[in-house]
Amino acid sequence: MKDRNTIIESGMLEMYLLGLLPDEQVTALEQTLAEDAVLATKYAEIEQDFENVSLENAIQPPDFIKEDLFEEIRKKYEGVKTLPKEETSTNIKNTSQFLWIAASVAAVFMIGAFWMFTQWNATKDDLQVTQQELNDIKKQIENLQGDLKDSQLLADVINDPNTLQYALKGNDKIPGGFAKAYINHEDKSAIVNVQKLPELPADKTYQMWADVEGEMINMGVIDKSKNVVVLEYIDEATSLNITIEPAGGSDHATVEQLVTNVYL
Amino acid sequence: MKNDSILIEQFKNRDETALSKLYDKYSGAIYGVIIRMCRNEEAAQEILQETFMKAWDKSHLYNADKGKFYTWLYRIARNTTLNFLRKDEKLIQTEDLSVYKDEGVEEDDDMHVELKGALAKLDAHHQKALKLIYFNGLTHKEAHEEMGVPLGTFKSYVRQAVTKLREVYAKELLILICILELLT
């Protein structure tokens, strides 16, 4: 084989690079390059310089060429390793699967949460209704207890031999109206059954008075929601009187609105 | 080359990712060569695809001990392009196997074949000598006839051009090193 300088000066390295060196010289040159580090370095420099020239004069090809190339390769070969698009596709698929699972779990959780919220609201409503019903029942019980107390009181008063009963028949202002007073001078108690007194407008109320030496003393406003009303016992009363007064009662009896009275 | 060694090894094992990366790195350089050789965009695109397809098919034959991957790829591109041109009825090869004899290389310069970089900095005859053999795919015999100089003279041009090219790159490298030194 030729010596190093001859090879360099002859242009063999450039021809080898370009693929123009005859085959019979290629083998010998490759052998020399393998053995001569200096020549190999020289050749490597030329290679690098030509590569640099190519890169400096590069022209970007259209994108579809790469796509066509890979499409052709996929058609031609099976089992190509580490396919980037398939890898990406797999990753996307895996990611997609993960996202679907996550979305499904989230959806189930949201549905569950919504169901629980609905149930909680329904339970809350039920609880409110139940609470209302309980309050109503309590109120009814209280009313019943009140009625029972009134009835008990009335029964006690009636059964007491010291109780005196007085009938108060309504005048023309309340035709058909009727009340019954139970006075016990021993116990100093006064009870009136007002069940038969007619209903009044909302801005009016019945009020009971005791006539003491010509003066009307307030015994109390009659609560028409109750059948039996406990009133204040007044000593030395000569008569019992019921008038119609503005709602809430009056300090002084409106005599013109007297509806019934009875002398004791 | 060292940076590409793993990539090329993967490429030889038919790793499509490696091919994709190598394509991205070298397709522009190779396409620049092909289009300057055939001066036909449509044909150049087909040849580029064929070049990489051949490289893929013959990846097992590449031997890094015998040269750079780009050089190997360049030879495939060059041969593929020349085969294409020889098949072209308009470019039927003559007895001296010249594919450009009838057309003339000079008349076909356009924006695609305008040379840039270090090569453009060389003297006109050096520039042309390298262009004829490297970018136009001519043999030394075809090229010296194209240039109208004796074969020996042409070979001297090539040798001198390669030396000048080395000097330009070495100078650029030196400037780069100086800039880096100044920056640090």
C-alpha cells in the first residue's frame, strides 16, 4: 500500500469518501486506515468537513416525506422496535385508559356524593317534617294537658259543694250567646265556661268585670280559644259582667258594649 | 460520531425512534445534496425517501469503524440519485458515463444550488471543484472535463480545496474557542 503522504496527495481519501475509489483499492485503504492512526485522523477531519459543508447547505425537505417513509417502513416490516408513534400511541392509550378510569371513579364518586346529598336533603326535610309533627304533637299534648287541667279544674270546681253557678245569658248584641260562671267564695276562685259565647272579629275580645260598689273591676280578658277560663276572683263583687272590648282588653269597661251580666 | 454511536446502534437494531432522530438530523443535509444533483424537487423528494429506506434496509451493513454515519448515508444518496438520473430518458448516460454532459452544470444554478458556509468562502475554482464532485455527483474525470482543466490539475484543486476548507473550519473553531474564553 502507498505511504501516508501519497495517499493524502493522491486524493484517495476524498475519492473513498465519495464512494469513487475502485473496489480493489478500497480494501487496501481501509486496512491502512485501520493501522495508521494519523491517516485515520486525517480522514476523519475530511469526513467532518464534508459533513459540515452539507449541514451548512442543508435544505429542509417537506414533512410528508418522513411520514411516507415511516408508513412504507411499517408496511414493509413487522415487529419494528420501539416505534415512536406507537409508543406515543401506547402512552396516549395508557394515559387515556387511566384518564377514563379516573373519570369513571370521579363520576361514580360524584354520583354517590350527589345521591348522598339528595338523601341527606330528603332526610333533612323528613327530619324537619318530623320535628314539626313532633312540635304539633307537643302542642296538642300541651293543649290536651291544658284542656285536661281546665276540665279537671272545672270538675273540681263543679264538684265542690261550695261552688256557686251563675248563668250569663247574652243580650241582643250576642243573641243566643251564653256563658256560665263558677264562683267559689271559700277557695276565692272564679271560672267561666265561655264555650257558648259567639266568635268575635279579630280586633275584638270579651272581657269580664266585677261590679264592686258601683265600680267595674277587671277580672280579665276571656281567651276564646279555651272553653274554660280562670279569672281573677274579686271579693265583694255584686255582679259579673261581660263586655266586648278592643283586642287586648281595656282598663275600663265599655258599658255600652255589655253583652251579659248576672247578679251574685 | 460518539454522540450518535448509541443512536446508530439502535438504528442498526431497527429502532424506529433512532431512525426518526437520524432523519431529523441529516435529512436536510442529504436533501441539499440530492436536489443539487438532480435539480428536480419532486424527484429529489422521492430519492430522499428511497435513500433513507435503503439505509433502513441495509442498516446492518453500516460499520462505524470505516467512517461516519453521514458519509455512509451520503454515498447511498449519491448512488441512488445517480441511478435515478441514469434511468431518466432525458439524461441517458453517454460513453463517458457523464450524466450532465449534455445539460451542463453551470446553467442550472438557482436558489437550491447556491452554496453557503465555508464552501462559499473558498476561491471560485476550489469551490467549483468540490461542488462538482460532492454536490453534482461527478467523477473526477467528468469534473475535470466540466471545468476544462487537466485531471491532475483538477485533483490538485480538490486537494487544495479540502485543505482550505479545513483551514476555514479550524479558523472558525479557533474564533469560537476565543469567544468562549472571553465569555468565561
